[in-house]
Amino acid sequence: MGSDMTVLVGDVGGSNTRLALAGPEIGVTALQSFANDSFSSLDDVLVAYCAQPDLPPLAGACIAVAGPVYGNEYQLTNRNWQGSAADLAQQLQLGAGARVDVINDLAALGHSLPALIPGQLSSLRAGHQRGTQALVAGIGTGFNVSLSVDGHTAEAEMGHTSLSAPVACGLTDLLGNRAGEFATNEDLFSGRGLVRYHQALHGIAAEGGAQIVADYLADGDSPAAKTVTSWARLLGDFARELVPTYMPGQGIFFAGSVARGILGTAACEVFLNSFLQPATGVQSRCETTPLWLITDDAAGVSGAARFALERAGRKS
């Protein structure tokens, strides 16, 4: 692998796309963020990024997307953008020997874990790290998880699976018949899910998840406060189920704007109390499972870069 090799890396979420350049000598640089609503396709975002002056020749690309990836084809879950690695190579006008990879965005976060530093990560509870498995749980525009084992990641679409029994029961206690409006994990544990939950709980609309959190921070007795704290308790119930499902001895790493918004407040204590409810059997391992919050919104770009450069190194 040449030391002057440069690859394009990116993280395409439901709301924003982040693109950067990466290489053995330059690290990750020239990071730019684009609001997806301003573009009709991923190709248009790539055109905007590549219009910058003095763009070096690209030896390849790795793009992480918020949606399922089958082979080299991708489909965003919360936006009608789809295509293939071949499409991206053509759009970028890469040579025949250039490598283009498309991976899931949570898988990219999984690849970023070994390189995260304290400024990109905060500890929610220390626990006791063991084994080689870690789990990333992304709560932003959508919801998903990715299991990381010894530097390898497994893609999933857990946002579209049904709510677990503890979460469904807790939701019924809070909402009664309206609990049926939340059938999947993403229906509840996402930005839009938080807004819909607030409306179902109080019968009032909110502009967005950020506004709900801001109202909670401004007034601990507001309707938003009940929304945030009860939602955090439900998230704790859900996280307890993740431990026996994935055995994340290295910890659960929460990521995404909603996770940062809720778990970065005092509501984190409500979440932790729910997560640490007395349990027996495998679920008792919650007591020793570390919990982390990825605070760097561009960590997925770093993970895509790490994946691309490692692939290029193995090829050379």
C-alpha cells in the first residue's frame, strides 16, 4: 500500500452525509457534512464533495450507509437512496483497479471501536471488560445494532424487529391502547420514535427530539421531563435484553444523536437503574457489562477509513 494513497470515506445517515479523505499519511481529513434533504441522491452529494479544489486522485472508497447492504448493493432505510458499489465507482470515475466498498453504518462504528480515544468516547458505567465481543447500538434517525468480534463486524437490521416483552409491557403501562402504535424497536428508539412517544404520552406535538430534551433540561417538571425519563427507563429495559442476546463482554457502545441527547443528561441515571434491575442467569451479566457513549458524531467516518485502509493494505 503506497503511503500517498488517498481514499474517499463516508457515513450516509438518514439525515446527514459526512464525507472525508483518508490515507496512511494524512489520517482522516477534509471532513464535510451535508444535509440529505438538500440532495436527491447520494450521487449528488458525491458531486458536491468532489467539486472541492485540489482534490487528490482517489485510489478507492468506502461508504457506510444507514440501511441494509447485500453484497455490493445498498438501500437506505429512511430515505429512498439505493445503488451499488459499481455505481459509486462510476460516479467517482475510479480506475479499474480501485476498490469500492459499501458497508452498514453501524458496522463502520464497530470498525471504529479499537481506535476511539477519550475525546470520542465517554463511560456511562465501568463494568468489567472481558472476551472479544462488543455491541454498537445506534439511536438517531433510525435504530440498529452491530456486533463486533475481534475486529470483525456483523451487520443487522434490528430496528425492524419487534419490541421485546419487557419493553412492550412497560409501554402498555404508560400508554395503554396506544402502545400498539409502537411495533418495532425503531418505532420507539429513534428520533421520530421519541417524538411520537411524546405525543402519545401527552397528546401534544413536539418539533423534534432535540426540542424535547431542551424542554426537559429547562424544566424538570415539564411534560418533556416525563417523556425523557420514562423513555430512558424503557431504553434500560431494552439494553438489558441485549446482554444475553449478544454477550457484549467488551461493552455496549451507544451512538447517534438521540443516544447522546438522552444519555448525556441526568436521565442516564434512570436508564442505568433500569438496566441494573436484579436478574438471574445470563442476564445477571448486566452487572459487569461496561456501557459507553460514543460522543464523536464522525466516528462512523473513522471506522469506514479504518476498514478501507486495512483492505487496501491486505491487497498490496
